[in-house]
Amino acid sequence: MEKVLSIIIYNIIISIVIYFVIATVLIIIDGKPKGNISKQNKLSFNELDIDYTEIPLIDSYLCRDKSTLNYRYYPSQTSKVLVLVGKSDESFDAEAFLPEISKYKKDVNVVLLEDVTHMGIVTGKKVRPSIKKWITELQ
């Protein structure tokens, strides 16, 4: 038991020494920071050429769990909508998207992708051709 404890203490001491050697080398190479960094490089959004008068106001939505979700509504530059749904989605009923969304938006393109899961919409490569086709049609 004493041998195991001495090995652990030895490794901790070696790690501390290595840390201080690396820190010393970095300070020698880079030099010490001069004063408070935030005072040196003040970030000013007044320098940006953005017209903030056109940004929509933040609105909020009360969720079912009583938490608040804040959002901004940005008007779309097109009236077309693309909805991609995996037929193997574990969270949603893929077949229900088109009838439900069509109640509110007539110009909607719902694409049901074979063998795509809920997270496969975000990470899968089977989604890319549908997105590329939709963007090409917009132009």
C-alpha cells in the first residue's frame, strides 16, 4: 500500500513540475501580459457598420414546462418552406408533417427521407441532396 501511495505522490509532483516548466516557458516566449487585458483592447460595437434599427424586437413564448423561450421573428426572403423529416424518426410521426404544416403554409415542400433518424437530419449525409436541390430551385 505504501508503494502505491508513493507512486501516486511521485506522479503528482512530476505533473506539478511539468506544469510550472510549461508555464515558465510560455511566459518567457510570449512575455507577461501588461495590465488588465480588457482595458487594453476595448471592444466597441459602435465601430460596426450595422443598422440596428431594422432588427426585430425580442418576443417570448411560454413553454409547457413554464420556462420562457425568447426569439426574434425575421421575415423570410422567400415564401417557400422546406421540411426534412426522417422516416425512421424516433420523436416525430413523419407522415403527419405535410397535413399539419399545409394547414398554415400552402407553399411547403415536405421531404420524407428513408432510413434517417431524428438526429440523422442534423448529422446525416442523406439530407444534403435534398437541401442542395431546394437551394438550387430558389435561385
